[in-house]
Amino acid sequence: MKMRWTMALILGAFALAAGCGGGQAARASQLATVDGDADAAAPVFAANCAGCHGPEGRGKKGSPDLTSDHVRGMSKEKIARVILGGDGPMPGFADKLDDAQVASLIAWIKRGPTQD
């Protein structure tokens, strides 16, 4: 009986984790279709990203340079997935940023953070 209860808990945890991940994947896919306002990203970036990526997005503390061809060449969906779910030491911001904020960050990165 104890074994069944343990298995039920394990399977339930996997189902819950899969459901949470699926929601972020769907949100990232949807955000890839949105044209965000790059100009609105500056305060969002300053408050949430600049601590690791630097004020110009060029990277510090071992974080990627967001102005690099590699990062700017990523799909909007991939950038959204990283912002929402994190990557390596970077935390996810799914619970902290709304869709407009994430879309603005994606637009800012794709445009080039320091472009005039």
C-alpha cells in the first residue's frame, strides 16, 4: 500500500511539472507572434536584467552578451523560452513579467539594445 502511495505521488509530481512546462512553452510560442515595443523595454531591462547582463546588455558575471549575433539571431520563441524559464544560472521570469514586458524585451534584443 505504501508503494502505491509513493508511486502516485511521484506520477502526480511528474504530471504537474509537465503541465507547468507546457504552459510556458505555449506562452513562449504565443509571444513569438507579438511585435513588442522595444522602446518600452528599457525600464524592464534595468530592473530585471542589467544586474547580470550589464546596462547595455553586453554581458557581465559570465552572462551572455545580448548584443552578440548569436543571441540576436535566436528565434523570438527561443528568447521568450529563456526569459520565461531561465537557462543555466539565469532564473526564469514567467511569474514576474507580463506578456507585454517579455515582448518588449524580445524586441529590444532583436533590434539591438544600443541601436539609436
